[in-house]
Amino acid sequence: MSVALVIPVLDEAKALPVLVERLAMLDPAPADILMVDGGSGDNSVAIAGAAGWRVMTAERGRARQINAGVSEARGDLVCVLHADTLPPEDMVAVIEGTLADERVALAGFTPRICGPDTTRWVTTAHNIVKTWYAPLLTRPHLFVRGVRLLFGDHAMFFRRADFLTLGGCTPGDTVMEEADLCVRFAKLGRVKLVPRWVETSDRRIAEWGAWKANWIYFKVGMLWAFGLRDRMAKHYPDVR
């Protein structure tokens, strides 16, 4: 089974050079690295092209970009990787090994939120616990059936054919675009959090502060739970 990486991007020129370096170290290498640009005004596209990645453009919006990327990905297994998230060097082997279990429909890595000099352990722990309490609080009837909520920082991965069959991410979602997908994938099998770290930038915490950041994460989750999708983006501003 071949593994493709889909990287949705908008103005990520600051983050991409480090990601380019990390992906060049993957062993084994993925079959395909596809960056899906949503109309960047910086040199994100040039950086990806110089790295040898495939680049395509799509209508702005992470859900739409992910859907477009998975449709064009050249791999049986697909991992959606954010530009500010650095995977372990054996990422491809972990993906292949995890999805070799037919009972697993969707999986993700465990994000360690860190900056240049520190790890944000409180937020890291919150992100792990949130995969359990979010569905327990918001979809208890689905929680008992095994639904867990994964998010973009988890570098979630799945079988490409399943994603396409399920219809992909909800196109209009600009925040928490993975939540509905988790619910749908749970109908096919287990949603699993793999106990392997990916390193995710703490840039939002650095900008907002730890308590405000965790409050925003919680608030946006509740807005999704109660169907107030049009308000989510307003409460989750971009940080680049």
C-alpha cells in the first residue's frame, strides 16, 4: 500500500522550510507529497516546488483544499499534514502498520505542542483528553459506539477510497473540518489515536497565551457541537 501526504496551505512560507527538511528525512519516503494551496500571497508555492513536491491550487478553505488534495493524491493511504506539524522519521511505516489492521478506519498521531525552547505540556495533555471528552459531551450516543474526535494537529490518516466514499470533509467548514469526518469514519471502524508524537507549533499559544488558547479550543468545539458553524471561524483567527 502506498502513502501520500496532502498538505493544505495558505501563506505558510515561514513554516514550510522546516517541514521540507523534515519530510526529506522520512524513511521510507512517501509515494506522493501534494501541497494544496488556497491562494497564498507569499512564496509558499515556490518553496514547495523547489522541494520537488507536487502543487495544486484549490478554492480557499481547509475542508475544500483537503477534499481536492485527497481526490488527486497518488496513494492508497493518505495523511493530511498541516504545514506547522513535523512528523517522526518513520511516519510512513507507522501509517502502513496502523492501517494494516482492517478494524481501524481512521487514525492520527499524538501532537506535542512545542516552541523553540519549550513544550506546552498543559495544552498537549488537553489535546489528548479532548479526543475523548469532546465526543462524550457533544455526541454521547456516538461516543459509546466508539467515536473519537481527531483534529488537524493529529496528522490524521485513512484509506483514500474510504474518504472518497464518505464524501470527504464538509466543504463549507473552515474550522474543525475533521469533526464530521471522524463521525462518518466511525461507521466504518475504529478511530484511533496512535501513541507516537508529532511536533506541532505553539504559535497560537505564543500569540494568545495558554489559557486563552485552550478556552478558544473549547469554545469552538462547543459551537460545532451545537451546530453554530457560521460562528466558528470568527472565534478562531488565523495565526501565521
